[in-house]
Amino acid sequence: MIEVIRPGQYSSIQDLGRFGYRSMGVPISGSMDQSSAELANQLLGNEANAALVEMTYVGATFLFQECATIAFAGARCEVKLNNEIIEDRSVLNIEVGTTLSFGAMKDGNFLYLAIIGGFKTEMVLGSACYYEAINGMSRMTKGMTLFFDETLQKQEIKLNETRSIRINQNQYIEVEKGPEFHLLTNEDLQLLTETEFTISPQSNRMGFRLNEQVEIDSKEIISSPVQPGTVQLTKGGQLIVLMRDAQTVGGYFRVFQLTPESINQLAQASRKLRIKFLLLD
Amino acid sequence: MGSPIVRKYGSHAVLMEWESIISPAIHDQVVGTAEFLKENHVDWILEIVPSYHSLVVYLKENVDLERYIGICQAIKVPINSGINSNKTWLVPTCYDSSFGYDLNAVSTSSELSPETIIKLHSEAQYRIYGMGFLPGFLYLGVLDEQIHTPRKSVVKQLVPKGSVGIGGKQTGIYPQKSPGGWNVIGRTPIELFNPTLKNPSPFSVGDSIQFTPISLEEYDEVLTEVQNGNYELKFVSND
């Protein structure tokens, strides 16, 4: 098992998501940047849906009470094994009693820590994802314990594997038309595609708010289904991009829908990045 | 009643949308179509989310979206409405002021006595138009106009689980403890959402509910039965 010495800013267990209960209002959840999470699991030969740790903005510190083989991928930060900085490696064999710590994210926001066989946590409604109303868990806390299958560890894997995906800080976020797109005027569309937006600090796993408001006359709509990647336009002209823990139904204009890859890209986008929506046709 | 508009909604989902009004007749179409799709397209569909006047079909990865849109456009509506629910679930609710701590505020704003508010609130049947906002939260049909009450200007940090409230034209039940701005007029001891069950919500979209007033003693009795797992929610059929 592993003890959480410091939980970091916001760390949780995630997998690919909780499906089949959206009609009851259960968010799908899952890793914010799914391509990085999948890479971390792939490096260890895990299933794509294996449960892993997601860290946000500031990484966590873990004490290994059993030996383990781990991999990490996603945002870049300083990684230390017993105070020794690890460079150019993203798969590690960890000995008993070792401390593994992750610093503040320097490029990207979300970092994934995978372990061979995945973390063993309670599966509720088919998923390990933390979500308060479902499994009583929202984030990791200091002193809590994470479990895994110790018999699977220290397998023959390529320890010097360094394959990593570069965090894509491209300002263009690819979107498709959303359900209320047809209600926009040409001027509205011009505003939405020409304005440079930045991500507000008032953002979380449910949604990323954008700082810049647009002067567009939108109305509330009868509550209708929404999904991760939906760009909502509020009555006040604020844009909210729904993310993985998004509610399942919403009452604002759904102007755009991010492509699956652009959801991952936005998840890792720097708050300094000036984002522009690129409408695909 | 016209055919729904069928639109692509992202790379793996299809939106079907009817006329933009809240009405039982439109909602019958939504629910009937959702049932039809679930029965006939089981190999293609991941899940369906129905709401007031629209539904979204979330498709499995390998489904050809353009082809599926064509299939949905060819569906003949109205879908058989005979499969729609006629169930009204009876939700035991204690309107004691210790639970309904905003009953007096609603009384002041509506200029009605608490007894009249309880009567108006509990005599109506509310259709379940959808679920969302929180797991197990029910979007219910409209409330009697006399007891419409604006949301509170200050959000209460912790509204207890099971609280029954009024927010504007709507009434609803908090399935979990949560921050909230609705005027709380009572509390139900039943579980709106139990994630440890295979079917976490006892309700289906298209069913109706009615609040049944109970005393504090009855509240405690029902709560004990709920906690012991031997409470069975009752319903009536509206034939």
C-alpha cells in the first residue's frame, strides 16, 4: 500500500468514466486529460480503464510501504524519489520505504500516476472515479492509504521508457457546432471565434469558466442534456466549457462542442494561454 | 405534433428535439422515443438522457454517426404512447417547521397560511420530466402558481438531504446534502438516490410523484424502515 503524505492541491482517483447512469444525473467523470492518462497506463501495459491518480496544479507526495512499478504522464513537474530529482524517466521501480513526490506543474495542469494493475479502490456504479455524491470521495486527504495488487509489481518492463506526449499549448481549440449554434447571428459567431479567451481560476473538474465576456444576447433554454466539452453561453455573456464532472442537464445555450481531443488539450491549457475557438466544418 | 429535429451533438451523440415547450404531450413523445430506441438500438447505444422536450443518444465508439442520424430521421412519430408510465409515486413528506424552516417565509410571500401551502403542494401530481443537476435530482412539472416563491438571495451552505423546496416555479427534493437557494418547506425520509443499488433511483422519467404529508412520528418510522432497507415506496396507477 501507499500512504498519501501530502495530497497536493487536488488529487483524485480516476479511470475512463462512469457510464450508464447519466439519465439519473450521474456525471461521467474520468481523467481530465484522457490521452495522458491512457499513456501512463500504456507504459505499464495496463488496461486503458485501470484506475490511476490524477494530480492538479501541485503534485502529491507518496510513501511506498510495498515495492511497486509506476509510470507517470501528463503535466510536467519536478519529480523526486527520496529527495533525488528524477529526470528523463517516466517509469520507475520503487523500493519499500521510498518517498515519491511531485512538485508544482510547470507545463500543463493534470499529471497522472499509474501503477501496474491499477489502484484498487471501491468500484461504485462501475467506476473508481471519485465523486462525492457517488462514493463519498472528492479528493485525497493527508494520511489516507491507496491499495494495489503487490503480486503484480516488479515485472519485466522497459524502465528507460521515456515516451511522453508534449503538452499541446496551441491556442486553437477545435470545436463543432453545438445544439443552439443556429440561434447565433454572424456577428455573434465572429465574436466567439475572434475573441481571445483565458481560463478563469474559478474552474474545476465540472467546468472551465472563461474570463472574457461576450456581448451576445442569449436566453435560457428549457433544461436539456449537456456533455463534457459543451461550451455554454450564459445570459450574462460568460462562456463555460463543461468538463468531465459536468452535470448531465443544463439550461444555457450550447454554442459549441469541443472535439474529444480538444477537451484533453483544454484540460492542460495554461491560464496564460489566449484561447481561440476554431470552428470545424 | 411535428417530427423531432435530429442533430449531431459532438462526435458520438445525437440530439432529438421537439417543439420548445414544457408539456406532457411533448414529453410523452420524448419518453416514448427513448424507450423505442433503447429497445431497438441496443447494440449501438451507450445511454440515453431524456429531458423536457429533447433527448440525447450517446453512441458507442464504433457507430457511424451520419448513418445513425439517418436512421433516427426515418423513425415514424408519434411513437406508441401506450408504453408511457401512468405511475404516481407517493413520497412521504414531513412539513413540520423543524424540517420546513422556510415555510413561514413562503407563507409571508404568498400570503397563504402554512396549512394552505401544504395542501396546494401535496395535492398536486408532478410529472418527472428529467433527472440531473445532482445524481437523483428530479426535474418536476410546474407548481401551483399561488406558491411560486423566488429563490433566496443568500444560498444556504448546507441544505439537508431529503429537503423538499420551492425555487421559483419549481418544486424539488435535494437527493444529497448540498448548498442551495430554494425555500425548504419539508423533508422526506426516503432515498432519492442510493448508489449501492443496481438501480440507484426508484423513479423513471415519465413517472409522476405526489408528496404525502406525514407527521414527525411517521417520519421517524419511515426513516427507520429506509435505514433497515425494508421500506417500499408506494405508488398509484392513474387509469
